[in-house]
Amino acid sequence: MTSTEYDPRELLAQTGIGVLATIRSSGLPQLSPVTHHYDRATDSIYVSMTDGRAKTRNLRRDPRAALEVTGPDGYTWATAEGEVSLIGPGTDPYGPEVEALVDYYRKAAGEHPDWDEYRSVMVSDRRVLMVMRVTHVYGAKLR
């Protein structure tokens, strides 16, 4: 790739909000706006979600997903596809499921002002960490 070619992974890394597509039992897509973190080193996308919601139920049934992000100009976009694993929900604020969510938060947003509160909310909200191993990325810079 030359320096003038578009790298859609760069947009995944720069953009923290996207649209996650999962597959409903009917086969139709279910779309959800999400906050994500893309880790270039592992080529993985992380999303915190609540257990029991449509996207979580869909991913437990069919672990395939896609995430689409759009650049601020509206003419640059990237889509990542891959297989998903779900971690959690946890029942122990200091258990491995919540530790995974703490690690996600640190990578995506930095330090939390009150980690005890964060841990408690992750348990009470039945939060789950989605990890998508990216298998295919495509996109374009139209202008």
C-alpha cells in the first residue's frame, strides 16, 4: 500500500462510534449504534453491551457480525467483519468478566474516576464484552 492509498483500518482506529450489524433469527440484519474500540495489534474490535438485548441474543445464536464506521466528512467509510466471542456477564465486580470490561474501558477511554462504581454498574447492568476478531475489512474514501 502506498501512502496515498486508503487504509480502512485507520478509520476503525480513529472512530469510536459505529453501527454494529448482527443477524436476527429471521435472517434480516439488526443494526445498533455502538461505541467501540479497535485494537490494531490484535485486529480486534471491542464493544460493551447489555446482556439480553437484541444484539447480544443475536450474537449468542449466530456469532457473525459487521461494524460500519463513517468518517466525519461523510464520504469515508470502513466496514469490518468477523466472528464474535462474548465475555460475561459477571456476578463478581472483581471477577474476570468485569476485569475484561475494565481493560476495554481503559483502552477506549482511559482511567475511570471511580472504578468501584464502574465495576458495580457492570455487574448490576449485566454488561457483556463483545470481542470481534476481524477477518475482513473494506471501505472507501470517496472524496
